[in-house]
Amino acid sequence: MASHQSVNLNYAHKCLQADQSPMALQLASFVLRRQSPLAGLRLLSSSAAMASPKVAVVLSGCGVYDGTEVHEASACLVHLSRAGADVQCYAPDVKQMHVVDHVKGQPVEGESRGVLQESARIARGDVRDLSTLDLSQADAVVFPGGFGAAKNLSTFGTEGAAMSVQPEAERVLKEFHAAGRPVALCCIAPVLAARLVPGARVTLGASGPQWPYAGSQEAASGWGADVQQCQVDEVCVDEKNRLVTTPAFMYDTKEFHRVFDGVGKMIGELIKMLK
């Protein structure tokens, strides 16, 4: 009987390696509990832990022109949630470069907002100071795009190829990369990896009338990055550096579903790296 239970336990673990969905977990645990209550509970506990990677999402404010692109952030959070990840949002506790009137598309004179406070709008209030994020807090990091990545997490929006990266964002990306932890970036955010990770393989989209920010590709190539041209619903995977990128709204489109799908593929590849 003990040998029979051991075979079933090994078989259940192999099944869960291929399918760690809540339904598969519950079914395997149910079967094992009928033979061995203790084995079933152990499987439920250990597999639940394996199925819940901790992922940090780094925000840069709220709003495409001066912060995080809201739809990209939402897509990241939805796909991470669907994958069963334990997500925590972070943002640097600094002032935005400026505040933009999103109706007029112009800076608002005399107004100042905090990146952390604005990011809380996306995170539904549950956002932490980026200075508290370290390797003990997450298994992977995701950087959504938006001009905040080029204005608040870096100076790419004003300095181009001569850009620098916000100190806490630089620390986090370098620490996670050095530890072999996966990092996903979309839209303009891949310039962070291109700048900080030697030889990073990234995408910033493609070329043509619907790619208004294609100049970023030249800057990234100048830093030594291996820049790949990808369509909005495609991803670029750098296995060596554990990076996943997708163009998102580098593509000028009203087909939000294509951006959502591209981000979904990015998150899917990130989750694969965690298994």
C-alpha cells in the first residue's frame, strides 16, 4: 500500500508540473487525500506555493503622457492575476518631471505631483516605495510603459541617448538581473534594460507610419543592445539575460485588444521563466 501511494504521489507531482491550475491542484489533492490525508495536504501546500510566484510591478505615475500607461499596467495586472501570481506594485517616492493635461496634451504650469501618490491610483492604493523592493520581496519584476518610464524612471524623454536611470529603478533592475530573476518591460520601458544590461536583446516595436517612437531603437542600438523589430502582438525573449519585452503602445493604435494580447504574451513568457 505504501509503495502504491508513493507512485500516485509522484504521478500527481508530475501532472502538476504540466498543469498548476487551481482545478488540477484541487483534483490531485482530492485523489491523494482519499489514500493518504497527510500526503494530500502536503501536496496542496507545496503546489500552492509553487503556483504563486511573487511579482513586483514598477509604476511611474498615472497617465500616458506623464506617468504609467494605464491600459498597459492594467493588462499586466490582469494577466499576472490570471497566471496566479502574487502581485505587489511599487513606485519611486519622487516628484514627476512635470504634470501634463491629458486633454490638451500640454504641461500644466505650477502643478506638481508625486510619482508614488499618482501610482496609487492604478494600484488601488496598495503601492509601496520602490526603495523597499529587493530580492526577498519578489521573484520577478514587470515595468509597464508610458512616458513616465522615460520621464520619471529615466531621463530618456529629455536626454535621449545620453539618458540616466532613476537610482532606485536602476538598483532594482541591476539586482534582479544579477540574480537571474526575470524582468519584463513593455512600450518605452525596454530602454531601461537596453541602457543597463550589456547586450540586452529587446524590442521597441517596428518601423513605419504607425510607429512614431522608432527613434528609440537607434538609441538602444547605440548602447550595444540587440534590438529586434516586433509587431504589437509579438514578444522578444532574451533567454540569456532573462528579459521579455513587447511593443505595446509604441504602436499607434486604437485596437486596444492587440496591445492587451501582446502584454499577455509577455507575461506568459515571464511566468514560464519562473517555472
